[in-house]
Amino acid sequence: MLHPTRLVTLAAVDDHGGVVGAAAALHLTPSAVSQQLRQLEREAGVGLLDRSGRQIRLTEAGARLAARGRTIGREVVLAADDLADWSDADARPVEIATFQTVICQMLAPLMGAGVLRDAGLDLRIVELEGPPALDALHAGRVDVVMTEELLGTAQPHGDRSAPVTRLVVDDRYRVIVPAGWAVDDTSPDRLRADLVARPWIGQVPGSAGGAMLADLERRWSFSARLVHICDEYVSAVALAEAGLGATLAPHLAVPAHVSGAESRTVRFLDGAPDLGMRRVRALCRPSRRPVAAVDRLLQVLAERARVMGLRAQLLGHGESTAPLVDH
């Protein structure tokens, strides 16, 4: 008889590119994963792994069993969800996988001010994004994943196990210059004339910030003189604060002490062209029925976004993303 746990392990080997990746995902040692695979092959009576190359590949029989293992893994997560729904789900921390700007500008201030505590929330933050964060969500290791994308570039999710969007925040890009610069943004032509010869702080090629600056260069028909290139928006804004150049950043990426109306270190140029925005989403597993603590967290995050001047929309389970309205 085939052991279901070993089938899940086989699926993990396929999904994570080998024994080491599967071991990390399953919180096992590589030797334990290898032992489970050998036992599964004995149970199946056929070879499941092709070990002839530098990288382990699944045989046709192995691929068929791995597909069954994925189904079993999903059912285990569903079972845990059902148990949590009927037990005291609020008794454990809500676990959220997210990225730097959400942590710095939303979660840390809320936790520091006691807002989450007052809402009866115990939160555990994991700084994780991209495919690893979605893997953690599917495996049930986190309850919420925050993602970001340039509006209009997101690929639709195609399968029923895809995460459900529960919160949407639209975060507009801004042109930011040192406060000491004499820049006239009363008209687009004057603003362009003031900025095209100035030093700029760029983002690494291929990043969203790099794409935004390239779009501005195209609109203004100039080539930015890059004096610094950063990998993080916070770094770029810090250099702008120091008077070293102009930069672009989404509003959420700008620290509160910088973005306030009384900021003495930088200026936001409202006369600059509309550079578009990124969309920040809170994703949950589609199978999970509403859990009160998760719902309260999303409500608090939506309110925080609105206080920061961003557009936010809460969605129920199964709702599609609709156009946002200004708040």
C-alpha cells in the first residue's frame, strides 16, 4: 500500500527541484526525504526517480504519483482549515508573509501604537515574497500573503487553488526631489526644464522603479543622469533626503516622517506626469472560510492605507477585483 505522506514528499521533490528543496519546504533533513523516496519506490514496485543525470527527474510513473501527492497535500491543508474553523482560531497568531514597505510603513507603526493589540490581534510577520511566500500560503504555514505588481501587468490565476484577493491597495508613484531644490512645478513644461538636467537616483534595471523612470524619460525625451542606483525605494528616498538627486517611489515606500505635509527634507512634485501605480494585494487561501482574526487584520490594514492617503478596497471571499473608488 502506498503511504500518503511519501506521496506528498514525492510531489515536493518535483515542485522544489530536488531533495534539498523538498527537505526545506517540508522541514525535514535531506536524508529523511531520500529515505521516504526509497521506501515509496519499494511500495510502488517501479522506479519513480531518474537519477542518471545531474538533477533528479521523475519517471512517468513518478509524475503520476506526484500529482496524487499534490492532491493529498491540498486535502491535508483543507482538513487543518476545517479544524481551525471549528476550534478557537483566534487563539493563535495570524501569520502574514509580506515585504519591506508594508512592514515599515503599515505593520510596524500599527504594532508600535498598539492598534493591533487593541483590535485583539496577535500577529507574526514573515518577511517573504514571491513564489516562496505563495508556497507558504498553499502549505498553510501563513494565513495572508501581501504581493505587489505594476497595474496592468499581473497575470490572471488560472486554477481553483489560486489565492483569493481579500484586500487591494493602489499605490501611486511620485516624483520626489530634495526640499532645497528650486523646482517650478506650476506647469509640466517648467517642471521638465528644471529636472532634465538634474542628477537622478535610479532603481536597478528590470525593477518596477526602473521601468517607471524609463517611462518618464520617454515622455520627457531625455536621458536621466544617474548618480546613484538603488535596489530599495527606502534607500533611494534617503539619498534624495540628503540632497543628492531626484527619484521616483510609490507613496507607501516613503517613510512617514518624509511623506508628511510638513516634511523639510523632500518635496513631492504634484505637477509631474501621472506615472501609474502599483497594486498591493492581500491574498488568502481560497478554501478557508472567513476567520475573524484575519478579517480584523485586513480591516485594520485597509484603514491604515486610507489614513495614508491611498485607495483601498476590502473584498469578500470569492469576489473579483473591482475598480477602486477614492476615499
